[in-house]
Amino acid sequence: MFKLGKSSPHWNDSPLVRRALADDGHAWAEIVERYSAYVYGLLRSTGLPESEQPDAFQYVFIELFKALPTLKNTDVLAPWIRQTTIRKAIRLRNETAKLTELEDAETIADVSQSEEIEAREVQLLVRDAVLSLKEHCQRLIQALFFEEEPRSYAEISAELGLREGSMGNTRLRCLDALSKALKARGVI
């Protein structure tokens, strides 16, 4: 489960892509950092030998850098990254003769691995949806649903500077906003 920090950036890749295309090295570094765990998770899911993973990882981000100017949807890069990562894993596995005939990514992953990949994509989309909310809603949803130890409404409302009696209405408004953000991303 991911953690949302109070200082987390808004999870929308378009601004980072624009900055990266304008030769902002920090933006590019943020893109790589944002998707590093995802790429390595995909590579592990395909069964690519660990010794081959760093080369595949580097390849994915080099190809992403080359493709940035021509990508049509830069809001969320995950689908493009997923496809590129799995295709590279297929090629590497074929080159190392561990698998001889692979037609597509689905033949690599068994059902549980496919579910893991889909879960990672949903996790990215949920994170994007939460981070698209106003800060007070981000903080409230983080406190209610992403902390390991549940806390009382009184503790959360005190931390957020809310009256305890208004917590229910605030929670409903934030959940409604989150629901809309999730629908916009195709999660629900």
C-alpha cells in the first residue's frame, strides 16, 4: 500500500512531461522516481531474470524519454510504460533462450501475475485520484484509509483543524470528490 505524504506532488504526469521536454532534468528525475518501483515490479512479474532487469529498466526509460514528444496522453504514463516494459521483457527472455515463442505479454504472466500487474495499475490510478483532490481532502482520506493504525474522528478532526461535528459532512464531500476522480480515471 502506498503512503501519501503531506508534501506529495499532484499526481498528474502532464506538467512533468512538459518540464522534461523543456530540458528540466529535475522533472525527468521525478518521472523516473515515480515509476521505478512500477517498472521493477512489472519486470519481476514477467519472470525476467534478476540479472537482466537493470538493462530492461534502463531501456524502458530511454524509450520513454525518446517517446515523450510524440505521446498523445501524458496525464498518466503507466499504460505506455507497462506495454514497453513487458515487450522488452519478452525480447530479453527470447534472447536468453529461456522462452522461445512469446506472442504477447499475457503469455508471460499467469493469472496471479496479471492480477498483480492490474493491481499496481489501479494503485497508481487511485493515488493519482487522491492526489488530485484538495489538500484537506487528501489529508483526511490519508488519515481515514491509508494509515496502519486507525484513529478516532476526534483525533483526525483535531489534526486537520476541523470541528468534530463537521467531520461527517467533510468526509462525505471528500469521498464524493474521490469517487468522481476515480470514475474519471476508469477505476470505478
